Amino acid sequence: DAGVIQSPRHEVTEMGQEVTLRCKPISGHNSLFWYRQTMMRGLELLIYFNNNVPIDDSGMPEDRFSAKMPNASFSTLKIQPSEPRDSAVYFCASSKKTTMNTEAFFGQGTRLTVV
Amino acid sequence: QKEVEQNSGPLSVPEGAIASLNCTYSDRGSQSFFWYRQYSGKSPELIMSIYSNGDKEDGRFTAQLNKASQYVSLLIRDSQPSDSATYLCAVPGYSSASKIIFGSGTRLSIRP
């Protein structure tokens, strides 16, 4: 398996522009997580899905952020409009949830810079 | 109180010594616990998982869990320069939500 695939790897955009980050989870995994990592705040959970359904989006910073998972093999995280404070590394991770919670596997991340 | 707490470090350990990393968590119902290693500029990589009280050994790594004290630790024996990284403790919640919360990570530096 190729693992969790994220695109793009790097994104530089101007303030006010829309940014869309993409994620393909590991085949067979039924949970998908979006995290944001900064030096100041560490690894923050933004939202996660179980069986394509959003379960908890309490970590989404504000209405400018939205996430979708239209099917089991694809998810997007959108920021509209983007702001400089959104600059961070965004990770997507997936896991196969069973009766015992299993570990999450991470993609390579998208480094977002908003100027 | 944070859900998962770690000492941010940096923790400096001489090569060949034992590095000890600690983590506390708030959800008493948590059943599984993970340690991830993250090199600078890379994504977190799972290195250990533990589900039962006691010790679990894998090569130079030992995870220790004490559910009564809500405490999980990672020991790295015979530390190598390649062990220099940030180590993240991760704890899924017990509820049906099953979100995985990470600690802020401990930066470990192995000095020659």
C-alpha cells in the first residue's frame, strides 16, 4: 500500500485566496483525521471522520475552514479565505477503527504558507 | 488540564545512555496508547503501542503503562544520535468519538 497520500506537498498562496488540501487514506481504513501542526500549538486535531461521516469538528478554528469526505478514498480540507495565521503543516492521517482503537498513519503533510 | 501532557524538553542524553520520556493523560477510560517519533520536517511515525498495564519491549524501546496513575512512558536504551527527534504521545478517547489526541511532544537530543 502506498500509505496516506496528501497533495500538494507545499502550497504558497496570498492572503484571501482559497486553499484546498487533499488526502487519500489507506485503503480499508475507516477513520480519517486532519491535524494542523505549528511550533506554538503542536499537533492539533481539526476534524475527523468515521465511515465518511464527520464525527467531531470542534477543532476547526473558524468558519473559514471546512472539510469533506465524499467517499472512502478521498477527503479535502478547504480554507476560504486564507490568512497568514493559517500558515502551518497540515497532516492527514487514517486508521482502521475496531473495538480497540488502532493507531493512525500519517501522510507526508502539506506545508502551507499564506503571505 | 490538557488531555495529554508531555514535558516539551529539550531532553539531552549522552549517547549510549537511557532516555526516559513521560506522558500523562486525563481520560481514565482510554484503552490504548501510542508513541510516535517525528524527525524535523517529517511526519509522525508510529514506533510503539501499548494496551495493558506493565511493560512492552521492542528492540531498544520499552513502553510502560500505569492506568491507575494515568501515566505512560517510553524508554530508549543505548541511545543513538539517530534517536534525536521529537517524541509524541497519543491517546485515543474511550468514547465512541475515538478521536486521537496528541501531546505537545518532547524534543530529544542525543549528544555524542
